[in-house]
Amino acid sequence: MRVAHQSAEKAIKGLLAFHDVDPPKLHDLDRLVQRLPRSEQVGFESLELPELTRWAIEGRYPADIDEATGADATKSIGISQAVLALVRSKLAETNDPPADAPR
């Protein structure tokens, strides 16, 4: 589940870098999203980012949390995939030329 978090974290940090925001050394996905331009934050609020962050941060101290289940892993992978899809769509929108642009 840590890998699911890391892939989401790297995607968000990539989006930050794309917008010339120096990615901070944070692992909290909600806090990373808050550093994006407001218009780019849209869509992330519907994702369960704290769920991924929980496993990444608390997972470093395994005695402090319950053992992860297969359902937890499946959910984490799904959230990560949703983050990656959202970041991809935001980058695609940014790179699409305006409809009235000459070709």
C-alpha cells in the first residue's frame, strides 16, 4: 500500500512541478494538493487521499496500526489509480490547444 501512496504522491508532485511549484518534502497528499493552483485542486476532493496518507505515514510504525487486509490494499490501489487518471487528464487539458488556435 505504500507503493500506491508513493505513485499518487509522485503524480501530484509532478503536477506541482508542471505548474512551477517546488514540490515540498511532504507525504500528506491533501497538503500537497493544497499547494496546487486552485483550479487544479478540483477533483481531488472526491478522492480518499487521507486513506492513502494514513497507510504511508502510519505504516512506518506498524505496531501502531492494524494489519492491512486485502480489501485495504485493493482500496489503496483504486485511490492511487484515480489520482493518476486525474493528473493525466489535467495535463492533457493543459496541453490541448485552444479550439480557436490555428493548426
